[in-house]
Amino acid sequence: MRKARVKLSGVAPEIIDSLAWNIRKMGEKSGVKVRGPIPLPTKRLKLTTLTSPDGEGTQRWEKWEKRIHRRVVDVSLDERVLRQIMRLQVPENVHIEIQIME
């Protein structure tokens, strides 16, 4: 059975969850099989910098962290549902990837 795998990733988990549930509702309304949203492990990007520019005096460090949340939704391949998914209004900070699988 052919299916479309929709991968969502971004910084704000609330926005990603709402998009994933919207995709699920679209699939259920059209009567195709939908699986997900499946949460994937959160990727944590860490950055540590020295606060003083010249390194003189006591060393103080600033620690920054960015978390990237990911969700996967599998939808049975249907042309009407894929068109609806491509018409979704996706915010700037969310990355969406659609992959067709066998």
C-alpha cells in the first residue's frame, strides 16, 4: 500500500501539534487511513560562549539551547488529501516535508 509520510519540524511544539492534528482530521474526513501524529525525539542544539570578549578576569560562560521538535503523520496516498496538505498555511518557523513511500 502506498502512503505519504508528512514530517513536521520546528521550534514551537504547540504549532507543530496543531498542524499534525489538522492533517489527521483532513485524512479522516476524506476516509483514508491515517497514522499519527507520532512524536520523534527532540533534537537539542547547545552553544556555550565566553561572556567577556578578551578573556581577561574571571571566566563566565553563557549557555544557549535550541530544541527542535518533530512529528510524523502517515496518510494513505490519495490525491485529494495531498492537495489539501499542500494548501495548508504553514508558519515560517515550521519545516514540512512530504515523502511518498511504497
